Amino acid sequence: MLLEEIAGLDPDGIRTLFDTGGEYRRAISGGDYVEDFHADLRRARESGAVHEGCVEEALGLPRPEYARRWSEPVVSVFDYATVNAVFRDSETFNSEILRGTFATFGPNILGMDGAEHTRHRAVVQPSFGRAATQWWIDRWIAGITDALLSRVEERGRAELNLDFCALLPLLTITGSFGVRMAETLRLRELIERMIGADVAREDKLAASAAAADLLLPLIADRRENPRDDLISRLVQERVRDEDGNLHGLTDEDVLAFARLILTAGSGTTWRQLGITLWALLNNPAQLDAVRRDRSLVRAAIEESLRWEVTDPTFFRMATRDTVLGGVSVPAGSRVALCLTAANHDPARWGDPDAFDLFRPLRPHLSFAGGPHVCLGMHLARAEMTVALTAILDRLPNLRWDPDAPRPVLMGLQMRGPARLPVVFG
């Protein structure tokens, strides 16, 4: 049944929503940026760990359209130690600038700090902790992976970006909500409109309301008829208020979590899985090593995360005058933390620009750090682990399609390959 439902998804809709190189993507993510990102970041870092201006300006590019509306000063940070220190100093550098997401998502943990953030994150953390990964695998990830690969394994060729990578995390999250397959792409389209940098505020709010229209009936149903899914867990959770009293989540509380989880869960893992496959396909000796020894799957995923972060830049706001890397940072400044540059810091990794799954594992910053470390990092790792293992099992002798142009990684804000054309067998 799942295979038939997936086959009914609109291929043009999938292509529109998940084409990194398309016009829409270029407009909001710098998708036409295909230069040697690592070399450009290295030159910026070597000229100073901290720069005045945003990351694009430090790379010698014009200030992007989305940043031209900013009135406050901006600095960008490129070394591991300073980026890590900023993430962990939530008193000097907070998430106030992300409270703008409250208008479309509802009050959510992205824009919360301190005790407020701790109280609200505690509500959803158990469903995304390491101990919950097997629940996700058994309930959704394994079955969806099987269905997606069943569609392509007899063909001998596939475009894995759209046939597989884009759909696995989306269907995992919407499946955990109980969203009908027919509404899955519609919900993803609404989320894209809510976060689009080139979308007018009134259109964002309209998309948010339309997403609520799809989700509220599910929330109401789970209050009356709980199931073993994420929405059922949320409606049964309790949040502690400022006075220490526990109370149930309102529909708006659940909606805020649902919108945020769908946005993060259906976007980043898609592109990061594509990056992992791209890196292995371009390093056949390492791909062969993973084929022979599946214990290297974890190493391949962690090296992919370190080597090429799909969301290279995170932002914080300085709460008081301070100094970073010898650069004065006035209170109210935006601080752009370049995770990719930090993960390529030669003070922490030898030959950092090389993809090398055999390097010793060390903590990286691809999931950010500190109190706001990525809520879904264990789910993302589980999805990529199950996916990569199954692809190696079921698509033997996987290699680039010799009849298709070799894809490149592109983008400055949402980085990944536009296509993954492969043959196998």
C-alpha cells in the first residue's frame, strides 16, 4: 500500500520542491554558487578568524538580498574555537533574532533562550533523543526506505536526489504526523512559502494558516484517539510554565512544534544525505571500503557532516558589547557562524578540505552546539544510516551515470547537489 501511495506523488511537484539548482532555490539559497567553497572559506579564515560583514562579503561577494534589509552590524566567524565558544555562551550571544519565526511558526524553541528554551525543549526532547531512534526506524524509516528503493532497484538507474533522498525525510516526518500521502507535498509547499526569503509577509502568514488547516484536524483526532505517533505524543505532553506549574500543550503549541519539525526534518536531512552519496561517488575507493565493511557507514556519515554542512551558516545576536577574534562586536550585532569553515579549521583537523572517512572521529559543529544543539540530530543520523546501508545492499556497484552530466555541490545557505544520477547492477 505504501509503495502505491508513493507512486501516486506528483513527480513535477517533487522536482519543484526539491531541485537545489532550480530558479526558486537559486533565489533563496545562493544555489548558483558553484565555486570551490572550501578554498574560498580557507582564504577568508586565513585572513582573519572574524570578519566584519556577512559570510558572503567575507568571500568577496555582494551582500545577499536577504541581508540588505538588516540595519544592525554583522560579523562573521570562521574558526572552530570561536564558533564553538559563541554557541556555548548563550548569555552573550542569544537567539533573539530568530523570534521573527514566531509570526509564522508560533512561539518555538528556535527563538527562545534560557529557562524558557529549556522548559519548551524538554517537552519534545524525549521523542528525538538517542533512545527514540529505534522507534523512528521501526515505525517509519525502515518501511519508507524499503518502498522507495523498491521503486528503482529493477531499473538499473535512478536519480537518487528526487527518487530517494528528498522523499525519505519528508515522508518520515509527515508519516509521524499522520498526514495523508495526498497532502504531503502540499504541506511541504506551504512550509517552503513560510520560510522563503523572497515571500511577502502576508503570503507567509497565509501559508502558515493553510498548514494549520491541514494539521489541526489531526491534532483534534489524536486528542480523542491517540496512536503511536508523534502528534499523539505531543498532545499528551506537559510544559512547565514560569511558576513551575505543568499544563498540557494547546493546539497552537502543538502546531508550533509541528511546523518547526517539518521544516527542519524535511529539508536538512534530504540535502545532507545527498551530500554523503555525492562524496562517496566521487571517492570510489572509499565507497568500496564502505561496501566491504558496513561498520564504516557511521564514519562516512560523520565525515560528510563535517566536510560539507548543508546549512553552512547559523546566526546569533550579541546581547552586550564584546570582542571576537580581535574584532569589536557591539551589542545588537548579528553574528554569522560559518559551520563549514569551522569544520575545516586546520587547528583541529589535518588536511581538512579532503573527504576522508578514515580520519579519527572528533566532534564537529554541523548540528550547532550548546543549548540549541540540533534537536533532530539523532533522527537525521538514523535516517542516513538506514538509507546508506540499504542503498549499498540493494543497488550493487553503485556509480555515476556515464550518460548524465556530473553534478556539483551548490548553494551558500542551502547547500547540496541538484541531482544524483546513478547506475547500478
